[in-house]
Amino acid sequence: MENVSVGDQVVVHHGWWKADDPWVQAGKDPILAPSAAIWGYNTNFGSFGQFCVAQAHAVLPKAPHLSWEEAAAPTLVGTTAYRMLFGWQGNILQEGDLVLVWGGSGGLGGQAIQLATTHGAQAVAVVSDDERGEYCKSLGAVGYINRKNFSHWGIPPHWTDTAGQKEWLSGCRAFGKAIWDVLGERRSPEIVFEHPGEATIPTSIFVCEAGGMVVICAGTTGYTASVDLRYHWVRQKRLQGSHGTNDEQAAAYNQLVYDGKIDPCLGQVYRFEEIGQAHYDMEQGKNVLGNKVALVGAPEPGLGRK
Ligand SMILES: NC(=O)c1ccc[n+]([C@@H]2O[C@H](COP(=O)([O-])OP(=O)(O)OC[C@H]3O[C@@H](n4cnc5c(N)ncnc54)[C@H](OP(=O)(O)O)[C@@H]3O)[C@@H](O)[C@H]2O)c1
């Protein structure tokens, strides 16, 4: 291994693939390869730094100013958000663009807001209360929308249900107007940063700018994406799946963290024996700001800074 020596402080990104995979050998994006997997999720090499097995290409320098738990906090969500915003030719985030970020105070969302703003774009966050919204603003969001003020979520009524469609559309339009109210001008997002899925995707596609992209990496509320094709084709929008990261994207993201341009958004820190509590808190929607981290090898928080 040429990129790492014994004693180096490192982080590991989650892109994993077989080096002899013909797709990889052909020089194509390796995270799309048949052998591609998410390290630590699809693979089970564990999370004990002393014992885990990682591929050399995924090992990156840890930012020296960060503690172990700060360094661990954003590696998954940050690299994923980077690919979502900068990985899709034709809809790569541009300076001056507007990004609508669902779950802005969560793991992915906090990274997406910062990636957008450090790139000279604007981010409007969607959240479920004011505390989360203010947190998004502290990360650089122009403002936020409280999704609890709307009720048109989920699969829209069938297009033959005229009355139902009318009501659903008025909910969508009100949500779109809320974006304009935050911005103080009538602009639609060039990129909608999605992960809730079923509950929100029809709205995301509706509010997306013509020629824009709704990019999605999860479906936490469900997997059925209902798309009104009339708006989709006439306004020539893109619905793009995104998953994991490749080496270039992970390295570019890690450099931003290394240079102190991106805050890792460390949330609640749990001791190893509290991991069950962390899962319970996640299920209960507690300690929701930023990324939850469990200390695995570190005996206490705050270690690892140089
Ligand atoms: N494919 C990949 O490579 C990849 C990588 C990383 C993560 N993921 C997945 O992405 C998802 C999100 O990860 P995360 O770390 O950001 O999770 P998180 O920190 O729990 O944040 C999720 C956010 O979703 C929002 N949310 C919850 N219910 C919602 C609803 N009904 N409508 C709209 N928003 C809702 C919440 O914000 P409010 O309640 O404030 O709206 C919350 O902050 C997870 O499923 C994760 O597994 C995928």
C-alpha cells in the first residue's frame, strides 16, 4: 500500500469493489460495478479500527484537527452527499444554483447544505421544527420550510380523480410558494436532494426546476415513487438514483473536511455499551441534529486531535 503507513490517522470511505471486476478493469465508475458494495453495510468487516479489513483505495487521511468521533461522523453521509450533488453529468451543482435539502438537520442534509454553500450555491432546508431549521441556517442554509405546515404527503390521488388531484396540487403549489417565500424571489431548485422517498418525491419532482434533477439515495418513508409524467417530460426533469461513492468523490469530499471547510456535524456521542440506546433514540427521533456516533475503540471523547 503506497497511500498509507503504519501509525497514520485515517478514515475509510464506504465504496468497496473487486479490483478484478471487468467493469472496474474497464475503467468505468467502480461503485456501479456488479461487485460494488457498501463497506461496513453490505460487507461485514466490523468497525473495530484494530481489526477491520479495508481496501487500500478507500483509505484517506483523517483531518488532524478532528477528534476520532468528529472524523467518523460524516464519512458515510458526506461522501454520499458529494456524489449526489457533483456526480451526475448534466446536473452537476453549479455556483448560484438552488438546492432543496430534505431533512436538512439530519446526517445527509447537514452535509448537503454545507457542500452547496461552500460551492457558491444556495440551500433551502426542509425540517419538522424550528430548532432543526435554525440548525440548518447555522450550517449556511438561506432558510427553511417546516414540513408540518403541509399535509399533501404520500402517493398522490390517481390522475383520473379530478377533485383529489386538484387538492393535492394546491398542497404542492403552496409548498413551492414556501420556497419562494424563503428566498424572497420566484425560483425553483435546480437540484432537489431526496431521501425520504414515497412521502415527498411527488412534491420534489413537482417543485424541481425545468431541466433540473431530483437525486435520491434512500426511501425512508417508502419505496413507491409516483411521478406525474406530464410534468416530468414536458419540463424535462431527471429522477436520479445515487448510492455510495467512488474514490475521486470521496477524496474530494475528504479534502473539504481536511481543509476545515466542512463541519462534520457531530451529534450525540454514545459509549460502546450505549449503542442499543443510540438505536432506540434514532427510532424515537431523539438527538436528531447531525450524526450520532458511538465510540468503538476510543476510551473517551475528544481523543485523536493533533
Ligand atoms: N445510498 C446511500 O449511499 C446512503 C448513504 C447514506 C445514507 N443513506 C440513507 O439515507 C437516509 C437518511 O440518512 P441520514 O443519515 O440523513 O438520516 P437522519 O440523520 O436520520 O436524517 C433523516 C432526516 O429525514 C427527515 N425525515 C424524517 N421523516 C420524514 C418525512 N416523513 N418526510 C420528510 N423528511 C423526513 C428528518 O428531518 P425532519 O423530521 O426535520 O424533516 C431527518 O432529519 C437513511 O435511510 C440512510 O440509510 C443512504
